Amino acid sequence: MPAAQHEQQMELIQPATTESQIRPARVIAPLLAAGLTYACSQTTIVPALPEIQRATHSSPSAGAWVVTGFFVSSAALTVIAGRLGDLFGKRRVLLAILALFGVGAAVSAVFGGSIAAVIAGRVVMGAAGGVFPLAYALIGDWLPRDRAAFGMGLISSMYGLGGAVGLPLGGLIADRFGHRGLFLLTVLMTAVAIALVAALVPRGHVPSKGRIDWLGAILLAIGLGTPLIAISRGASWGWSAPPTLACFAIGVVALVALFVVEARVRSPLIHLPTMGLRNVWVANAVAFLVTFGQSMSFVLVPQLAQLPVGTGLGAGVLESGMYLLPASITTLVTGPLIGGLIPRLGVRFPLVAGPITTVIGLALLGLGGPDPVTLLIGSALVGIGGGAAFAVFPVLIEDAVPAERRGAANGVNTIMRHVSMALSAQVGAAVLVAATPLGHSYPSGSAFTTDFLVGAVIAALALAVVPAVARRVVQATA
């Protein structure tokens, strides 16, 4: 056997021969820090928006782009980051996008007096959307399946923890230190995450042949970015306004072109046969449906708590965020617990338990009214459902997808969540606006009931997809 061929084979089997020597905490702990840093940034900005508008003398419409720009950038770059990780090394790319994330936060902090600079910084921060898919792929590469499932569940729980902690933390920091202080905190958290990843995550890369599909990347960015812009700005532009319709039309054309291109290029950004694998499309479909219901809870519970007594609970910003604390706790506990049980119970149990528990929690929130105990229990149940469901998605993908495509496959799954979150937020807002009586500043309580029940119905649809899942797919990994 030629020496070069022997060396290549030895490199390909390196992760498999060393995974038993890697302590799980060495891989999982730094990835938890990276995931929490990104997840917090998705929600800490929300209570700080009024402060940003005041400090930059900008309109609410301009301030909304601080959130919109981040989500559009994140959705468009998530799969690209995953594919770059498959080609050039997941650890290396993870460090690079965390560095970009920190630079974006620093720009928003240093030049925080300009709304354009804040938006630009948030757009750069969106590059870190690849943190979660890269983290899942790294865990799958370095840990055995049983430990990897536990780690993936723990990483998934950062979504819920970051979302729940981010709202009250953002309000607290913005009140005391302004929005610049919020971005400086993000810079500090990012520096810690980079240091941990660089010091602890093992080196080693299973090489993947191919190149970057730049045309596919451009089409993906346009295909996801323009509809998300329309969804985020439709309420202010008008849903039938020319800019809104143009964004939707451009997005549809770009996505159609993307499928045509990806079916023909040699090294596609999104490998269509992989997306057609049974467990992969099941994971993506269930992720979209369950996330829709989950987002209804995270967005609406704080709003309902802040409304005046009678319609809501009359809580302040910080207090209202605490009503999401049960969701963060139950997600944090359920994610790794279910992940640890997957090797024994299989993948169908969390795929059924997650949507069912989410539906029960949303139904309780919708039918229970603005009662503190109801909000706490309903939020806790939704957190359990999310922890169970989100823990199994990366396991399904790891079982079905070869190591050299896991980063991109997990990236698509993450995008499904982002798109679902954007749709859920806009559907919920549209219902609230429609139910706001003329001359009043807040909607009637029945609007929240409608929103929660809509979320429950959408989440329940995931149960129709579950029977298609394969219990276990054994495929050749590196």
C-alpha cells in the first residue's frame, strides 16, 4: 500500500480510534458556552429595543431591523457555516464564526450611537447561526452514540435556557448600562466561549472532498433572506404592499433556482439526497412544527404577563421574563435526560412525548387565562416538550448522515427552526393586532387564547409525521 494512501486512511479513522479516550465534558462544556452565548443574543436584544431607539434617535421601523437583520443573516449563513465545517474542520470554522460574532457585538457597542452601525453589527453577529449545527456535528464526531445523545440533548437545551434567561437579562442590563453594556457583555461571553473551545475541543478533522458551492450559497441567502424580511416587516409595510409581495416573489424564485442548481452541481451546498433520507426529513418537519408552538409560548407569555390586570398580570419587564424561567429549567433538565435515554428507549419516544407535552402546555396557557400558576405550569410543560423534541433531532441526523455531511444537515435543521420562529412570531402578532379594539393600546385576552391554541394545533401536526421515522439507522461513519 502506498505511504500516502496509508496516511490518508489513518487520518480518516482518527476520530473513531480516539473517541473512547476523550472525556465527554472536554467536548460538551465549551460547546455549551458557545451555544448559550448565541442563544442569549437572540432574545436579550428584545427588551433593549426601546433603549436603542432612544439612544440612536431612530424610528421603531428602523429599530426593528436590529432583530430582522440578525435573523436574516443567521438563517442564510447557518448552512454555509455547516458546510464550511464539513470541508475545512468543524472546530476551526466554529472558532471563526465565534470571532465574527464577537466582532459584530464590538461594532454595535463601540458605534452604538448610530442605528446603522448597530444593525450592521447584528448582521455580522448572525454569522454565528452555525454554532449549533457545528456543535452537534463535533459531538457526533468525538463521542460514542450513547454519550453523544446525552451531549446533544444538553446542547439543545441551550435554546430554551438562552431564550428564557435572555429576556430578563436583556432588560436588566439595558436599564442599568444601556444597550452598549448589553453588547459589551456579549463580547465578554464570546471571548470566554472562544477560549474554552480553543483550549478543550480536540483537534482533528475528517477531510471531505469538494468545494464551496458559492452559487448555491447566494441563492440560499436570497431565498431565505427575502421572505424573512417580508415576514418581519409585513405588518408595517402591509401584507399586500409591493415591497412585501416582491420579497416573497424573489424568495420563491431563488429557492426554485436553488433546487435546480443543487441537483446539478458536483459539490452542492445542500445535498438533496441527504435531505430526502427518511429520518432527516422527519427531523426537519417535526422541528418546524414543534418550534412553531414553542415560539408562541416564548413570545406571548411575557406579553400577557405585562398587560394590565384584568387582561394580564400587570408585571414589569423583569418580572414578566421570570414566567419563562420554568421553561428554561425544564428544558435544561429534559434535554440531556432524554438524550441519555435515547439509546435505551429509541428515537420514537421523544418524537411523540415532545409534541404531546408541548400541546398540553399550550392548551393550558390558552384555556387557563392570565393566572400566575397557569402561566408557570404551562410554561414548564412547553419546556419539557421542547427539551424532549430538540434532543432527538441531532441524533436522527447523526444516525442517518455520513460524518462529512453532518454539519450542513444540522444546519438545515437549524434553519427550519429559525423560519418557524419567524412565522410563529408574525402569526401571533397578527392575531393580537386584529383583536385590538379601535382606540385601545392592547388586545383582548381572547386573542392570546387564540394564539396559544393555534400553536397547539400546529405542534400537534408533528404527531402525523412521527410514524415515518426509522427506529435506528446504521450507516458507515468515519
